[in-house]
Amino acid sequence: MSFSFDVKDEISKKIINDCCKKSFMQSFLLLVKKKQPLNSKEPLIFVIKSLPIARTIIKLFKEVFPNIEIEFSLYKSKTKNLSFVKCRVYKGIDILLNQISINNRVDVVEFPKHDQALEEDFNECDRAFYSGAFVACGSVNSPKTSNYHIEFSFDNETTTDNFIKAIATFNIDFIFKKLIRKNRYGAYLKTSAHITDFLVFMSATDNMLLFESDRMDRSFKNALNRYNNLDISNQMKINASSLKQINMINFLEKKRPFSWFKWKCSKSS
């Protein structure tokens, strides 16, 4: 699996409390990419491109919505050696919508905010909501690459703006920037230290340590290469200067033998 799938697998397995499970599934179902808009007339169909994550999502779905049946089937990609799971919910869509809707809306998602004046610690259910959002529509680049990048992809600009404003209330460093890509809107963060903090915020501590380890290894190797390049550059300058002096001495030797210089010096004294 990719690093992004590893992060999703870890945070989805760390949801323990019942209220956190509901928050996690609420954001996941609202933000996961669906075959058609979420409404009571059409079945809910979505695809999960990782078998371990699919197992966890289906397990959480059955725990949070025990009265709603979910069907799933395994498919394999024809072009790539990948397996994915297609999940379908045909019955009980009205009940599901009532339980996951926020302010009676499912098209525009409102994200929880943190009021530091009222509570110092983060609410675990709020963190679970953002974790579910990441599993549904988030991605993060591998730390082995030079481009550190974590991103959320949304269907509309209003949801994107809501996310950017809400997540900033949890940490002043969570300053996500907005981008528009084809018919999708996104919010991204590129600073490596802030990405580390966000992984901790989503309880992806194991992968955060791997991220930091790879990042520090890369930083150390880059610094070592810079120092080596600096030493080589200085040595090349010294060699060039020495060669220039040797050429000047050889030039003088051809024009006047060194004995002539000794004779001139003894005569002047």
C-alpha cells in the first residue's frame, strides 16, 4: 500500500468510542466520492480502493447503523494489479440521511470547530470527524519524495471554505490553501512540520513517526551532500590556485633562470 493508504488504515482502526465511530462514519459517508448525489431516491454506492480499509469501514458501518444493510463486492482492476471494494446501500437510505445529515443538509458539509476559550483539549469526536474526512477524500505524499503534501478533495467550494475555516481553529499552523482542479475543489498543506502535527491530530502516530524518520534521513543526507560539495568546491579552488602559481613560476623560469634572480639580489645588497 501507499503511505496515504497506510495512514488511512491506521486512523480508521483507532476509532474506539461509539460517539467517535458515529462522527467518523458521518463525515466519511458525506464526503466519500459517490456514483450519484446522496439522496433518498437513489441507492448509496461508493468504492474503497484498499481491502484493509474496506474491512474496517464495513465493520464500522454495521456497528453505527445496525438496522441498515450494506452490500459489498470485490473487483480487480483490468489495467493495474489492484483490488477494490464496491459498497452499496439500497434500503434505509432515509434513515441513513437523517442520522448523518448536518443541519438537514448533505450537499454542503459543516465541520466542527474548536473554541479554545471553552475547552483546552480537543474533542475526540471532532478529531474522529476529520479522520473520517481524510479517509473519504484525503491524501498525503510519501515522505520519501521531496514534495511534502497533504490534501483534501471536495465536491463544492462552500464545503472547501468551511473546512479551511474550521480546521484553523484547532491549530494556528493548520493554514490550508484552496485549489481548483477540474470539477473538484481542494485544500492542501505543504509544510512538513505542519503535516506532522496534522497526522498527530488524526491519531496517525505510527505513520507520523515513519514520516519524521524518513524526513530526517532525507534532511541529513541533503545536508551531508551540501557539506561534501562545499569541501570539494574548496579543494578545487585550492588546486586551481596552486596550479596557477606553478604556471607562473614555470613562466618566470623560462624567461629568466632562478640563478639570475639570486645574482640580482646579491648585487643589490
